[in-house]
Amino acid sequence: MYEIDPATGRFQTFTLGAGKFSSLSAFGPARSGAGRSLYGLAGSYPNYLVAEIVGAFPIAKPIPVDSTPPVIIATVSPEANANGWHNTNVTINWTAEDPESGIASSSGNETVILTNETAGTTLICTATNGAGMSASQSVTVKIDKTAPTITYSGNERVYTVDRIVNISATADDALSGLAFSTASDIAGPAYIFSLGENTFYSTAMDLADNSGSGSVSFKVIVTYDSLGNLTQQFITKHGIANSLVAKLNAAKAAQARGNIKAVEGILGAFINEVSAQSNKSLTEEQAPILIRLAEALKEQASN
């Protein structure tokens, strides 16, 4: 006779003739021959259990041995970018498996949705299999939802042509950091920029693939006084510089009187004198600048 332990599902006792074998370990290795009938003494073979009864003899098979811990897999959705960052909410699901003895217990395996920005949140799942072996797995999630910023400082808004433009550009990202930025300082003599409104744009992207942009605008104007100052900056020969500045002062006075025809004539004389000084008191680069600005004054006066 034999009985099955209701707690384990294994054979508890077996009675053969006058002898009683206790526990699964009662049965030794199989004899040769049909049916592979077994015999043995209690305690000798702990790794066998009774599989079936053939005639008066029990047939045994080895107890499976689980020597590997559970396998734990974290599924992160969506996946992180190439830099290891996310810029949206992130869902983490866990799977714990053990094909040999199964999962007896686990912790930290609940679904988690991360919504807040974080420089790194680590989640851990632990599982124990039916053989008592444990394993753990961790995943770290980094989330940055905020675009980088671009700021400009030092902008005076309006510059005369004799002034210096010196505007600093700064790109920043407080969490994941910058991947790239086109922001650059804007600096130089005001006359190198176009008369009127000047606008500069820049972009930046952080390591989480958030993109930001910025812009700055300023105006460049020419006046008689500012063109006179610029002329004196260009020409070191005082006699020639004073002659040109005198013409600009005369044109300014004529415009104040409303004599536009006189303004045009005086500025025309200024332009002719500047042209004559090209490659002399003025470089080939400087002369066209003064001429362009004088032409702008003529256009302003006629309007």
C-alpha cells in the first residue's frame, strides 16, 4: 500500500509484504530488467520519488533539481533615447519567470508610471523560486520634459553707427544638459550690421531631445553726429577728418532749416571727398562704409 502526502503530493509510505518503507527515500536505484522495479532502504536515496506501481514494486524517477534563480525582466515604455533619457511619462512593467520550480514570491513587481522629472529614479524587483533561490533586477529612469533656454544679455536695443554691439548669448538646460546649441554672441561695430532692425535666432536641444529657441533684436541707426564720430575713428589725419565732419554739420543745419536740396548737395560733396580718400586716408573697406551711410542720410532727409 502507499499514501500521498496532501501537502507535497508525494508518496509518504509504502508497505510491501511484512516490511514498511517510510518516505520517498525508501527506494533505491532501479534493477535491470522489465518494469525497472526498485528496492532499497529508507534514507539511502533522497533524490528519488515513486512514479507508479508495477505489480508489487514501486517505480521511481529522479526529483528535478532547480539550480538557477528566477529570471526578471523590466519592460520600460517608451524606451530611453540614445542618451538614456526620456521626455514623456514612463511606464515600467516587470516579468518574473522560473520554468523549473516556478515563482514562490516576489516584490516590487507592480506596474509603475513615472510622471515627474527626475535625474534618476531606480526601481527594484525581487523574486524567489520554489527552490528558495532569489534574484533581483533594477532599472533607472531619467526624465526631462523641459526644453533648454536661450537668453541674451547686454542688448541696448538701439545703436548708432559709431557704437559697439556686444550681446552675450547663453544656452542652458538644468536637468539633462545640452546636446547642442547654435546660440552665439553678437558683437562688433554697429556699422557692420544692417541699418534698421536686426534679428538673430538660435536653437538648442538637450540630451532628452527637448528643443528650445531664442531670438534677439536691435536697431541700428545713422545720424549726422554718429557718422561724424565714425569718420573721425577711421581717419587719423585731422585736417581731412575735420573737412568731412564740417560737411556733415552743414548738412545737419540745412536739414534743420528744411532745405533738403542743400542737404543733398552737401552730402554729395561729402561722398566725393570720401571717394577721393579711398586707399589714402581711408582703406578700401572704410570708404564704402562711409559712403553707404551718407547715402542713407540723404534718403532719410528726402523722406
